[in-house]
Amino acid sequence: MRIKTKRIYFITLLAAISLLIFISTGCDTGGSSDGGGDGTSADITPPTVVSVSPSADGTGVATNTNISITFSEEMDPVTITGETITVSSSAGTLADDGAASRNIAGEVSYTNMIATFTPGDDLAFSTTFTVTVTTDVTDLAENAIAEAYVFSFSTGEEADTTAPTVLGVTPDDGDSEIEPDTVVSATFSEPVDPATLNTDNIDVLIRGHDLSGILPTPLGNFELDDAGTTISFDLLDGLARGARYDVILKNGITDTAGNPLDSDFSWTFTTRAGSWAEPIAFFTGDLDDPEQPQVAFDGGGRAHVLWSGQETGAYAYYAYSRRYNAAQDPPVKIKRKRSAESTSNVYPYVSSNRVGTTAGVWRGSDGFLHGDVYTGGSWTGEQQISLPDMGGPATITTSVDLLGNAWAGWYGYYDPDGDLQSGAHILASRFSADDPESGWSEPVNISTIVNEDRDNTRPRFLSDPEGNAIAVWHYYGGVDAIRARLYDNENGWSSQILTISSDTLTSPGYPAAGADGSGNGIVVWKGVLEGNPGVFANRYTAGTGDNWNDDTQTVISNIDDPPGYISPPDIAVDLASGDAVAVWRADVGEGDYVIVAALYRAAVDTWRQPRLIATNADSIDPLVACDFAGNVHVLFGYEGNLYTRTYNLSSNWVQSSISDPQLVGEPIEASIDDPHFGAGPNGRIIAAWKDGYKIRVNIFQ
């Protein structure tokens, strides 16, 4: 969190990384194969001084005031010294040679784009002081300010010993149905020291959770007005939809004389829920037969939609992406990228992390897995990931951790040394954020240690904030099982492959996985227990090595009243609380499908009784997504249309807490196929689906 004045933003390091992802200038034509993007250029812009305290030409300033200078960008701390920032007094003494040497003693410090001069003693009464910032101060790119910055102020006749107070806030305490674009502000009784307006002294809680370690900018940015008395919070993607906010101003906030608030000040408000807009065609007029859309949001509210399609008049399928930026108007005029020329690029999969890195992978007609990574404002360039002796990749997946490392996983037939029996193996490749120039690593067979491990499919990845990962997959050689293997960011893959499903379970398969902000993971899958189909789960606690909760599994479906068929389940895990919702479709007889959801409460490590989402549902497998406000959205088909129902994790797990269905989209040209959706941090959702020869999208906001 940083200060801004006069509409100039100051942002944290993570927010700065995220802001690079914001920058985009129009759309590519789709004909390039180098990944497109705008990239970044060298910083040649001189920094400026954007605000000072006390204000220039201020009078009656308290004698115990500190002096602060706020710059337009991060500065080189080495250049912020007592020689480059000086304070002189009109009542100072002359040097022995008669020169005007009236600088006063004090210490200069720097943090968060703010330089602070702390006088060694209280300033003299009724005296004019002049502050000079020399051209020797530079930003991190060694750009100096264009000219020296000089301002003056005059002290009053006494010291300030009065504590500041909060006079008013917006929204008012207890307000509800607040619009997401509302500017949150607080007004103090006197100018406050901008150096004390930081994440140590200001908390913003969503549902009672501190998201500072999860969101790039949980509080967003804020501006301090020219008077120095009002701070206004400016979140990058607006307030979260349907969320309770608690804002806490701590008594570490001081006025310019160093007097703190007498006590912490807090207030609460609630925002309105979101709603779906009208679906639109996704700029696919130059494509024939687009299909298989995939959606992934990052933590700044930006999304990528990846799909495959055939260009009009061509006989080749390509992988395409478009980028959604919540700050743009219109909202879907976003960056587009096309894969390299080939006759068939299909089965795309996309994933984003919370600070703006996105990985897209797909299978090319050459029989290889291809991938690309979007980071720093552009795609790094398409790369062939799999090798000639690995067979055609299938059941493709990708995942991006918080550090920007990306995983690609798939199954293929792999036996480079000729010492393993033929079979399907889980292969993994890693894109290292520390070495992006090297691209994707040579794939590793992670599922096979001995010959008996040869039949595997459907990998999924989990990761924690330190770059450690877990791969899970379905093993079907001999006795079916769900297996897992740990990747340590320092030591590589563990020597153990674990079975996390029970040996009493038959036909386990189709694992889905999710993790909270600390890396605690949950895996769900379908299977048959004692002849009855069901949905099962196991949980991994981050930092415990190869240890899962147990070596069996938890039954989360109504196994005593089994359906005739259960679809592959999906799961969404709340980053803050670790709570999760799993969903699946069940055949209850005579072709009648129902959509079912089960809730996991992390605090008590317990799955709650499943709840009914829909009856008479279509044969579309349901999907689930969770935003950072704890709103869990279930996407499903009904009577040929797409709908969502929403549950907030702050509510009791009862049927009445689940919202009424909301219409997402209806078929216009043909039918709804290949639906997918993703939830952004502040409650926006993008749903995408195939409808005839169009990819259509809708935005929940």
C-alpha cells in the first residue's frame, strides 16, 4: 500500500508487478506467432516530488513537526541522505567565514517513496524553514529529479501535543449495498504523517480475514489530499462483490508532530452482490469452429481466455488467447495471441497466479505439447515442451505458483532408456520464474519408479507460496488408486509416490484439486465403495513433507443413497479460510440428473452434508469457483441454458443460504458446449462457452 496525491498512484512492489500486466494497447491481428504483447522499456522518466508535509508556505506549523517529501516513484535509498535533503533556518547562525550556513541538524530516513527529515530538536518558534531536495537524489534507474525542489514553511508559537482524531468515514459505519466502485475514505482532524500510513497501521479485512499475504494489493492504493487530512482508498478492481469489509486505522498513525491516535479506529460496511450482464460474442468472426474455451483470473482482476479455433479459409487449428482487464472499456477488447502455425492445436488449458503470471498449454498436430507463459506484460514465446519419444500428450493440465513458476503436466507413453514396460506415464515440465530465458524444462517422468507404476492419467498440480508443489493423478495399473508426489523447490521431486485413496475403493478416478493461500491442498475424486458410486476426498497440510491427513479418504457424498452415475467432481478452495466446496452431477435414475455440492470447513476439518443445487439438470458437468470474498459460484446446465447459484462461506450451510439460480447464457446459434468459468479476486466472473461457431462470454460484476 502506498500514498498517491493529485491522482498519481504509489503502489507496493507486488502491485507494481501486477500493474505491468495491466498495460496493453489494443489487439493483435491474430496472425503472429511470437506471442505478441507490448513488453516493457527502460525507465528514463525523471522522478518528481508530488507532495510535502508541512505544506509549502504553510504557517503556524507545530515546532515538534517532522518533515516529509513524497516522490512519484521508488527512489534509490542510497541517494536519500542528509546531504541531498537539507533544512535551513532563517534564524540560523553564520559560519566563521561569513557564509550563510544555517542548516539544522536531523536524521533523514526513507521508506515507501517517502523521505522523512526528523529534526534533532524541536524547531524554533516563529521561524521560517526552507527545505531543499537536490538533484543528487535518483530513482532506482538512476534518473535524477530534473531540478532542485525547494519549499518553505513557518512555525507557530508552541508545540503540538493534541492527538489526531477521525472525523468521518465513507461509507458510513454499518452501511450495506455499497457499490463496488465506491471510494473508501477517512478524514482526520489535522494533517497526518504520510510515513505512518502503511500496512502496519491500516488493516482491511474481508469476512474477518486479512488478505495481505494473498492479494497483491488487498487494500489497493490510497491518496492523501493536499490538506493532508483525508485518505481515500482506491482498489485496483473495485470493492469485492457481496462482501463484508472491516477497515482498521491503528494508533500507529500520527499527525505531523508525531502524536498518535488515542486508540484504534474501525468501521464496517457491506457491498452489494454481483449479477450477470448480457452475453456477447467473443470477437471470433474470423474463426471457424472455435471450441474448448478456458478461463483463468489473476489476483489483480485480469483474466485470460484460451481456446482453439480454425481461421476462416484455413485448414489449421490454432490456440488463441484474449486478455480481460477490468479497467478497460469495453471490457472484452483485450489482447489476443495465436499459436504457431500447425494443422491442429487442441485441448488448451490455462492457469494464472495471484500476481499476474499466466501459463497456457495445448497439444499440437505435431504430436507435441506446446506452451507459453504471460509475464511482465507479454507472452514469452511459444515453446515445444514434450519430446519425440513421449507420444501424444493427453489429459493436459497447467498450474502457476505465487512465485511465477509454471507447471505443465500430461500423460504420455515414455520409455527413453528402454528399461520400463510400455504404458502411460505422468510427465511434468517446469517453467522457472528465476530463469525465464531457459523456458520450459526437459520433461520428467514423475509417476514411474518401478515397472508396476506404468498406467497413469489425469494429473493435477497444487502449490504453496514457497514454490513447492504436489502432483496428483489417477493410477489404473492393477489396483486403481489416486496417487501423489511432492516437489520440493530446493531438492526436486520426492523419492516417494503416495497412494491417497483407500485400497477398499474401486475405480477411483478424475481427481480435481485446489489449495488455499498457504498451500494446504484438497483433492476430490469419484469412485465406487462396496458397489456404491460416491465422491471422496483427502487433504494435504502444507509443510508436512509427504504426509496427508491419512492413507484412506473421506466420503463426501451420500454413499447410503447412491446414484447410478457420478460425474467427475470439481472443487474450489477459499484462499483465506481454507474452506472448500466440491460439486458433481449424479444420475438418480431414468436419465434424471441432479447437481450436488458439499462444503468443507477447514477450522474443524469436516465435510458437511451435501446440498442440492439443481434437479432435472442437463448432462453438462458442473463447475465451481470461489472469489476472495468467499462467494462460491456453481455453474451448471438446465433446459439448454447455463445458470449459476451462489453460496457465501460466511453463511450457515443450509439450503436457504444458496441463492436462486441466475441465468448466465442461452444458446443463440446452436447449443451450449464446453462451458468454463473463473472467478476474479473481487467477485467478477467470466463464463465462456461454445455456441455454434462462436465463443460467447458473460461477465458477472
